[in-house]
Amino acid sequence: MTMKDVIDVMALQNNRRERRLPDYRSAAGHSLATNFIFECGIKLGLQPATVATAAIFYHKFFKEADKNDYDCYVICTACLCAAGKSRDEPVRLRDAVNVAHNSINRGAGPLELGEEYWSWRGAVAQAELLVLRLLGFNLDAPSPHRYLLHYLRSLQEWFPPNQWRAAPVARAAMAFLQDFHHSPSILEYRAPHIAVASLTLALHVLGVSVPLAATLDDDAAWYSVFTKDLQKEKNWEIMEKIMQVYSREPEPI
């Protein structure tokens, strides 16, 4: 997939988002699980890094567990609750249950305090405990968002102000980073490397060159300021994995 293909697919996905929301009830298996996490996270008003952490927990959980053994939307909701604890952004269980239920059952109002509500609540609470156990009660999930924000602030100082303002580097890099959380491949790489790859991909797609980078012996040396152990080949490998997210059949989010 070329850089132009990535841009075209992102535009198509944005158009689809504007047209309709996915029907989770008719989705096959776990095909829309991370879409569900993202939609519910937005409805709950969570920060992007918290939503991304929930996706990480989901991928970690099903790296060990059999997807056929669990209701993916219950696990997704539990991962959002666990991510809220991890990122110090608590999610009320009742809010999580109602948002999840409404996302699956479009147009439904908040659940009454009846059998269906208590069944949902109990399932999510038990699932969260299961997720925590599988994670070894370790909620420390290094966030690429923190690294990317730091790198963007530093890189901005290298550019003339007008050039930096003209190119939406930060927005594109953050979009690539967030979308990479749809893929379980994100578990294979370190947070600083993911941040650099997202930033490098944004620069390539936008056709923006880092000032003075061309004068260096190695044109990848500019990001060695941020992380010294990332080889050019590994950076390209991560960028290719990010682009593969857009090569799947686009789903509305």
C-alpha cells in the first residue's frame, strides 16, 4: 500500500463515519471490537490515550484467551473500565453499561434498574476482574501518546513557524497512532518506537521534510535525538504495520 493509498482510504473512512454507525449486532465475531471500544470511549468522554489503553488491554486479553469463549462487547466494556483506572480517569460502571448497551441497540434509552441492567452490570464487573487477572493486575501500560506529544513539541522548534502551521503534522501523527491501536500488532513494539513511526509516517504522507535532515549522512538520524535504538528498517516495519490497518475493508466507526 502506497502513501497515496493510505490518504485515499482515510478519506473514505471519514466519509463512512459521517454516513452511518456500525451495526454491532450483525458484525461477525470480533470484527468490530476495537471500533466498539473507540465509539464507547468517545461517548464516555475519555481521553484518546485512555481509549487506546483499553484497546491495548483488549489485544492483550485475547492474545491469551480464546475469542470464542467470551462476549467481545462485554470484554471491550470491561477493558474501558480497566483503562480508566490505569489512566486515572475513572469510568462509572453504570455509565459504561448504558453506553455499551446503547451502542449495540441503536436508539435505546438508558437501562432501567431491572433484570437486564443487573445482568449487564454483573457481566461487565466479572469481565473486568478477569481482564485484571490476565494482566497480572499490572495496569502500567506505557503510552505512545505521551512520547509522541513530547516529540512533536521538540520537532516544532526545528521548523519555521509558518511551515509548521501550514502542515497538520501533529493531527496526522496522532491519527496514525490512534488508528494503529485497531491492530494487535501494536503489542509487538515499544511505545517510543511507535511514536516515532507515527510521526515519520505523517511527515511522509504530508510530504514534509525535517529541516536539515537531507544534510545528514543518514536521513533517519533526525529521530535518533528521540530514541537511539530504533533502526531505519524497524521504523519502516512499524510504518508498514500502521498502513496495513487501512488496507482492511474499511468499517464505519
